[in-house]
Amino acid sequence: MNSFHFFFCITLTIFFLQDKRFDVCFRSPLARASRTAEVIWGSRSEEMVDVSDLREVAAHLVVHQRK
């Protein structure tokens, strides 16, 4: 994903979630995903919780496990 596409996706996400109310944000503890969640979450005061089960998985491992 190039920088423009990433910025576009983040901007759209922020736009569509800006007037929604959430009690908590569950995020991956991985640095890139965590930072993305922080940008989208913005200045909301609600808690952000790291959930290790939300980490990325290599696609070839998922396909292998499904067989």
C-alpha cells in the first residue's frame, strides 16, 4: 500500500467514525497497527486496550491451517 492510499483510507475512516460513540478501542499491540488506531481514535478520551490476539498473521500460515 502506498502512502497516498494509506492516507486516503485513514482519512475516510476518521470521517465515517467521527460522530460515532465508542466506549473503548481495542487495538493490536504491534507498533504500526497501534499508531494507526491512535490516529483514527484521535482526541477521544475513552480507553485504548492492546489485545495480543489482534496481531497480524502471515497469510500463508492461515491458508495452511485451513487445509
